[in-house]
Amino acid sequence: MGFPGFLRRSFIEFPILFDSSVFQTVNFPPMRGKKWIFAFILTLVVSGFLLFYGVKAGENNEINMNASLICFSCIGLE
Amino acid sequence: MTSKIRRLFQYISTAAIDSYVKGVLIGQAIYQGIFKSVPAPALNCYSCPLSRFACPIGTFQHFLTLRQIPFFMLGFFGFIGGLIGRAPCGWICPFGLFQELLYKIPSYKIRLPEWVKYIKYVVLAILTILLPIILMEPWFCKFCPAGTIEAGIPLLSWNPVKSMGSSLYDLLTTHFYVKYGLLIFFLALFITTKRPFCRMMCPLGAIFSLFNRFAFIRMHVDLDKCSRCDLCYNVCPMEIRIWQNPDDVDCIRCMKCYDVCPDRAIKVITPLNMPVELKLQKDLKLLS
């Protein structure tokens, strides 16, 4: 079931412009072979380093302190 | 079968993330223990009275409001994304489960156009990164419907500071009405559209989606077997055609397509069971 008339024009037909040209380039070809293995190992190594550095810098304590207080923005108050 | 396992996994992870029932029983507004040092791998408001973990997006914004580089959070996003891509959205996220359950309500159903998936990158860039740095406030949280449902409604109904002679209602401003109006809009969308928040708004999904293309776990479609029947498209909670792009930024690895595929063309791949066509460094079409 699709959009009714005016919504179809504004939400679907106009953005075809985007779908057909600019954003199609976002669909990269699949990463293959050694490139894939290298990319994911590099990601894990860099992430591991960042996690280690964050823990060493005491970021977890900051996270705990922040998350232990009620977030007024979250509940809609100022 | 995999879909049933996934649903069970969603219930278990939701129960694990939001398991601080004791706090409600003893009158403690929110959990303040050791687990709050670690974010949950899913969008889950840390101000929820039941939540045991920190919210990854709330925490990420908190460091940005302090104008500090969130090393731990960047590592956290990279580690989870690098291993399983956007799978936490499909298997762990309580808010994703909530949307899937609401979509089961019989009603007029709408398919969103494909381009809406790019809105979440704008939300990530502006509300989650730029505005918190510039204005030093967690701007995404100000609009987040997950926070409204998980923390806003329970805390405002409970009003835990009442016993101290104060009231949360003293702090009501226009922001409250905007946030709850937005919630009503999203609730209507949840009933009529498949996972609209995950596809359009979720900054955590936007971050994890960047890893879908090279995560350890990926999807693969054997195009020789695939008959393009679009059964996978019809059941997909993110409305993607996996045979067009198995690495689609919106694929949450829910495996519904795997379950329904009559050609058995869809499978999960890792570098350990890489199909022959991906082992080649160049596309076969380019070689011929």
C-alpha cells in the first residue's frame, strides 16, 4: 500500500532525483578478499586501542557519573 | 526458525538491559551501580528507572558537550560495528522490538521511500555531534522518543522527588510539549510503518551502518540461485532488497530474508567462509 496523492508527489516523486543520481554512489561494491579482512582487523585494532585508552583515561567513571543522574533532556524537562 | 530465535533474543536482551526492578520496589529513581560505567549496545535511555546500562548516544553526546574526544565511545562503536555491523539493532535493541510489536497492530500500512534512510545521517551530524559541541547540551536527547517512553513517562508518572517536597512538574517548559508531540507522531508511525525510527532517525543505527560493508559478519546473496521473487523485500523490517545490495546500510541482520528465501540464496558469511566470488580481488564482470 503506498502513499496517497499529494504525499506521493512530495515524498516519493521529488526525491527520485536523489535516488537516481547523488545517493546511488553510496551503494559501493562489496568489499572483497584481503581488503575485507584488512578493513575489519584494522577496525578492531583501532577500536581496541581507543577502548583501552578511554578506560585508562578514566572515561568509565565519567560515564557512570553521568548515567547515574536523571537526564532532564531525556524526560522532556529543562 | 531464525526469526523465532531472534525474537527470543530480543526479549532476553531487553529484560537484561532493563532489569533493575529492585529500584522501583525500594523507591530508587534510577540505577546507580557499576554497570552504568558501560553503555548498552543499543539505544536505551539511562534515565529509565529499570535501565542498568548507560545509553551509547547519550554518553557520546555527554563527552561532546564537555568538548572532549569520547575515546571509549568511539572504540565501543568501532568494536561492536566491526564485529557485527548493525546486528544489535535487529537482535538487542529494546526500542526496535517495541517498534516491531507496534507494527503488528492491524491498520493502514505505509511504505516509506528509500531516501528517508539518509535522514539519520543528518540527525547524527547535526543533533548528535554539531549542536552538542556548539551549544553544550545533548540535543538528540531533547527529541528522542525512546527517552520519552522509557524515562519520561515512568518518571513523570512516578514523580520520585515528591517525597522531598518537590515535583518534576515544576520544571515543565515548551520543550515538554514538543517532545511528547513528537512521541505521538512516532507512535502513529510505528503502527503504520516498519521500524521508522531505525530507518530515519536513529544515530546509533547510522553509526553501526557504516560498518555493515566490512564487518566480520556479513550477508551474501548467490545471484545465480536468486529468482528475484522479492519475498525477502516483503518480509524485511527495513524494507530493503537484499539481493540488490547485501551490504545495505539499513540491513540489521534479522535473518527474516534467510528464513523465507525459497531458493536458499541468502547466507551469512565471515572471512572464514568467504564465497569464491568475494575471494577474487576484482569483479567477474570486469574481468570478462
